[in-house]
Amino acid sequence: MGAEVKIWNPVEVAEQARHDYASQIHSSHLTIDPSLELPLMAPLVLKLCKDMFKAWSNLDDSRFVVEKISGGITNLLLKVSVKQENCIEETITVRLYGPNTEYIIDRQRELQATKYITAAGFGAKWLGIFGNGMVQSFINAQTLSPSDMREPKLASKIAKQLQRFHHVEIPGSKEPQLWNDVWKFFEKASVLEFDDSKMQKTYETISFKEVHDEIVELKGLCDLLKSPVIFAHNDLLSGNIMINYEEDKLYFIDYEYASYNYRGYDIGNHFAEYAGFECDYDLYPNMNEQYHFLRHYLKPERPQEVSEKDLETLYVEANTFSLASHVFWALWGLIQAKMSPIEFDYLGYFFLRYHEYKRQKEKYFLLARSYLSGCKNE
């Protein structure tokens, strides 16, 4: 890849966390191969749990049940249930990082964010960290599908929760990370070499000079919008949103990409995820659907009192920054195509996202420029 990878030590991170947290953060050096079939993986998970949680170290293996919750294209989630001597059952979630994801994910930044996000009451409680993953409390809820996010009632809940999330305070620099991350991805994505000759040939059809110029032009336009900087999730796809219908509770999970960023980007990226991994952009929300979401984001308790001006401003931000979302994830797809062993057409994903960027560019550039021109004339 030609890029330095910072090696992080999970135990050192856990020790640092103890200075920040009143509660103990458990740690282990053990790693688990996420590509293993569950019957082969389960004994390793039990060994990990006994190593991390001393109260479980002498329990018989028969007291543990390991189940696969979900497997995305970067993570594997496992549910571990443990019956104690007093017959009380405890449940935790073990999240295994995808192989080679350190090339695209800043794990130190993720763990810093996770500490404060969970302390603010979002998602699962962080319990510990190990060689290639983390352990969290179990959330009794189900993940959404892309079509679920379109439902007006759920859309309003997501909007309200996102507004709360954007008020989380994380110590340290509040510099927005979007363009820093885009350029890092660009540098890595533009110097790849594939062993597969067919993939290499497809890769060589990409004009990185064109991509470079598009990023420069897009950043220039986005900067003019002066979108507020907030603490953003940056990956609010359906698989990272969970709901418990009985308790009427909504959760945001997985903070791998969370950072300070532009309000418009976090919302625009969420809208782009209506299309799912299949990238069916006919599902991208129309103006009425977006306005419904934006009203509940801007004034959760009084959505009908949101001014047309505020709606227009955020609508322009979200749709312009949705273009940046396409570029970001397109470049991410190229790096994953090289680094990830997971069976997913990452190279094809690059073209789906980048072509959608080019397809929508004129429309949303015109929208943003028209808006900016109107602001000047006021």
C-alpha cells in the first residue's frame, strides 16, 4: 500500500481508558479469525470471554451459548449468553473487526469516540477490548433494513436521535475530518496493484486525475455552504440502526467512522444509504421525504414550526454533501477491494458510487449555487 499503519495495542488502550472511566475496561491480547465457521469459532470465543472476564474463567463450557447476530462487509457480531451458578443469564456482544480494516479505520479514534458516546447514553456499553475487536453489552433490538428507514414514523425517530447524537461532546480537536479522510483514501486508492489481472485491468480504467479534480471542485463548493461542524456518526446505514419495538427504543451502533464532521455530510450520507448495498438510487428520498426528516431533526418537539428558510438550508447541505458521501465510499471500496478477504464486489461498489456521484453532480451543484446566489442577494 505504501502507507504507514499505526500498530495499536489493545491493552495499552484499555489501560488508558481506566484513567478516563470509573468502571473497569477488560482487555485481552487474544484474536479470533472472523472467517472461521461458527462451530470452529465458538471455542475461541469462549476462551476469549474467560480470559477477559475472570468471573467466568472457571465456568464449564456448557454454560456458554455463542450465536452469530450479523455479518456486515466490515464486521462480524456475535451474541454470547452465559448462565451463572445462580442461574442468572448474562449476555454480551462480541464484535470482530474485519481483516485489514486498520487501513481504513482509525481504531484509536473509534475507541475514543466509543467511550464518550456510550457514556452519553447511546448504543451499547463498552465492556472491553481484545486483539481484533471489542466487547459490549447486548442490545435487545433488531437492525433496520433500508426500506425500514423510509417509514415516516421511523424516519422521524432517527432524525430526533441524530439531533441528540450531534450534541455529544468529545474532548480534543473539533476539526471536521471529511476531507482529511477523503484525501487519505485517495492517496491509498490511487496506488493499488491487484494480483487478479481482470481486477487490475478494470482498476486501470479509473482516471485518478479526474477523481482528484472532482474532489477539489466538490470541496470548494461544500466549503461555501458553511455547514455547521458537529459530532457525526458518518456511517448511519440501516445495519447501524437498531430498534426495540416493544420498548419503543432506537439505537445507533458501530462508531468506526465517528468524528467531528459537517452536519450536512452526516445527513446526506444517511439519505444515500436508503439505497442499500445494492445502490438502488431510485430509493433515494425525495424532497417531501427529506423535509419530513429535516423538520424532526431541526425541531424534534415542534417539527411543524421549522421555517422554510431553515429547511431549504439543510436540504441544500444534505444533498450537496451526499455527493461527498459517494466519493468517500467509492474510494473506500477500492481499498477494500485490495485489502478485504470478504466476498463482496468492492470494485464494482466503487463504480456504483462514483457513477452516482457523476449522475447527480450537475443537479446538486446547480441546487447549491442557486441557493448561494440567493443568499448573496438577500
